[in-house]
Amino acid sequence: MMTTTPDDYWYEEDVQEIGGIKVPSILTDFIENQPPIVDRFYTKLYHVPANKPDEPQQILFHSNRICLVGLAKEHVAFEKGIRSISFEVGKFDRSENKVSGRKKSGGMILQADSTLALVTCADDSVYKVRSCVQGKLVEVNERVVGDPEIMRVSGEGYVAIVMPKIEHCDALKERLLSEEAYRKTREAE
């Protein structure tokens, strides 16, 4: 029987260039302070209901139009402690949504004010998570049901993925607050 040692698996990387520029090595050119994926690939947008300033929502808008909808870190539900999340809203169960294909056929059509989920806090108060985006529901994040604490993690704690129509994207970006504008409204309070 032949035995193997770690030296048998030694990998020697070739230096590669593209257009005269050295391609960084995945082994030795690690960037320690690399920004998180959310900061690199998503635009953070916010919706603050006019009559409920303590219930802001965050929308992470990707260049491929995918929108991750969740609660902003300043949402009052985090202070109260989230006990449970339910996708059963009225006569719809958003977790039953099934899509297929590139155009996401079969996805539930949502308006900006459609309720995606209900968040119940430790004090029995209930908050609606609105879509904030007009489009198709691609999927809901079932992981938040089992572990509501992950809703605090940007990029992982989203409630649902919504895909707006291409023609609605510019209006969506104009209607929602940018991260800078959102921070200014928070400081003004």
C-alpha cells in the first residue's frame, strides 16, 4: 500500500499576466482588509415609512436587479428582541412561492407596499416587513424562521429576494434613500 505525504500535494502556482498586468495569487496575495461582499457588490438603499420612522427597512440592490429585502439595523424590532418570523400573511403563505426559469415565472407579483413577512417581538408587538420593491418574489429566506438573530447580519439576514422589472429600477433607486441620505435622516432625529 502506498502512503502519501503533504509534499505529494504541493502546488506550485504559475505567475499569470493579463494585458501586461500580473494576476494576484490566490495563495500569497491575500488582501486582509478586503471589504465585505455586501459592500463590494450591493448598493444599500433604505425605506423609512413616513408615519413610522422607527421601522426602517434595508434593500440591497445588486447590479443584476436582484434585491435583498430586510430590516435596517435601527429597526425597533431589534431593540425589543425578535421572537419569531412568519411568512403567512393574510391569505398568502410567501414561503409557498415557487419560481422557475430565467424570467422567474410563477413568482408572486408584489407591489412596494405588499407584506412579505410578519415579525413578532418578545413583547408580542408585530411588525410588517414590506416589499418596498415592485416586482416578482424570487424566494424567501427560510433560515430567518429558524434563527431570527441572523436578521442582524447584512447580506444573510434578508427576509426575501425580489426582482423588479428593468424599467422600474431607476424609479426604485430614486424613490428609496441612499445610504448617505439615510444616515443624514438618522442623525437629524
